[in-house]
Amino acid sequence: MEVSSTQYTGSIDEKINGVIRLTRWREHVPFTIPLTLAGGLLAVEASQTMVDWRLFAVIIANILAMAFAFMINDVEDAPDDALNPKKKLHNVISAGILTRREGWIVTWATFGISLVLYGISGIWTLILGGITLALCYLYSAHPFRLKARPITDVVSHALMLSGLLVMTGYFAYNANPQNAWFVIIAAILFSAYGQFYNQIDDYEVDKEAGLKNTVVLLGKTPTLILSYASLIGALVCMGIAITQGIFPAWLGTILLIGIITTIIFPWELDMRGNPASDGGNVQRPALLVANLVTLTWLASSMGFLIIG
């Protein structure tokens, strides 16, 4: 289904606003920045080097890569979203603010800028960034649609929205992660837990729609077990990383305060704005803590904050 071209009558300001909305930056910037920072700062710490422009180039590249992923999703899903009154309002293509052609133009422009930024940050960053961008495309684009296939939906989600973000930040400075692999694996497992959580939450709807994702294949209970196993595995990996001393010791104080605050004041909604269940009420405050910790660490690494 193609929305009629006569419906696209927006002004320049509306078009610009539509492009910004198409990136859906609010949904990915809060996790892209801390994950990339964690990777880069771990490498700086291990290499005893200084933070430079490469870290900021990779952060922007990763933000654009995540925007690319969300943009492809909306462009590809526009015909179906146009049939759903609620989804139609949130998709700028199906809402008639941007044409499908305009959507593809800005989507591929975003891809190009991201790839260039990966490239100037180093060969390893270019390779890992290229893999990230490839997964972003394959995840939503027809006929691949990894997000609609069992197992690959979770694996691709966990890699492109988490593990590879940490790796691009790290490999910009150091090609030998050593103990930092525990952090990378923890990030992947945390992301897998998040994907399992979302699929369990959508189980009834997905099953009625005839989707063949992981939760529909395995069933609700086995997927719930996998989600808890992923969460426990992530916490174990982070515990090992901390005991290996790869983080500055003083970060522990900030992290502990953040964790206690998160437990005492859990939020009622999960990341998607739905009523939280099975740990979903700590997703948003956990992201706030992650941003606080990594931004404080960045300020210290750049000499803006003197600790100890």
C-alpha cells in the first residue's frame, strides 16, 4: 500500500520537524550515549591515554546509526501503520508529513554520515560500525526483517542496540578488550533481557497477528526463563568486571547511590511507557544512573572534575 502523493502538503518547517521525528532520537539517545562512553572510557583507562575527538565522533556515529535503524523501521512499516489510527499519528510517513521517497533520502543520508564518522575514527571502528549499520538495515528492511524471525530477532537486537555500541567506543582506542569483554557481554545480555521483556509483554498481540518471533516460537514461560537467565548473566559479568578493577574505584560510590535510589524509587512505567512488570519499573531510572555515572566519568577523564 502506498499513501497517495496528494496527501503530502507540509511546509518546510513541518518537513524539518518530520525528519527530526523520523529519527526517534528520544528513544535511543538515552542508552546510546552511556554505552558508547563506557566503551571508550574503558579503553582510555586501559591504555592510559587521553580522551580526544574520536570518542565524540563515535558517539555521534552511533546516535546516527541508531536513528538509521528507527528510520528504516518507520519507512518500511508506513503502509501497515497507515491502517492503524494510533500508529499512523506516530509515523511521519504514514501521517503524510514526509513522502516515502523523502524518508528514504534522509535515511540513507543518515547512514552515509554515520559511516564517514566511523571511518575517520579508525579501521576497527569502521568495521564494527559497518556491522552495526548492516544489522540496523537487516533488522527492519524487507525481505530480511530479522525482527520478525525467531532467535535472530533477539541476537540482532542485543548486538546492534547494545554490544556493538560499547565495542565501537572501545575499539576506537584499543583493539584488545581483555577484561572489558565482560562489560561487552553484560551489555549484550542486558539488551537481550530487554528484548525478551518486550516480547513477553506483546505475546498475545504478536500471536494473534501471526508473527513468528522468539516468544511465539518458544512460548511465554521458556522466554521468561531466558529473560531472567540473561539478566542474571549480565549482573554476573558486570560483577566480574568490577572485581577485575577495570573501572575507577570512585565510580562505585556514584553507582551504589544510584542503585539504592533506583530500588527505593522504582518507576511505574517501563521504557515504552507501558505499566511495568517483572523488573520493567527500574528500566528508566537505571538509564538515568548509567548516564550520570558515564558523564561524571567523562568529566573526570577530561579534567573538568577532580576526584581523589
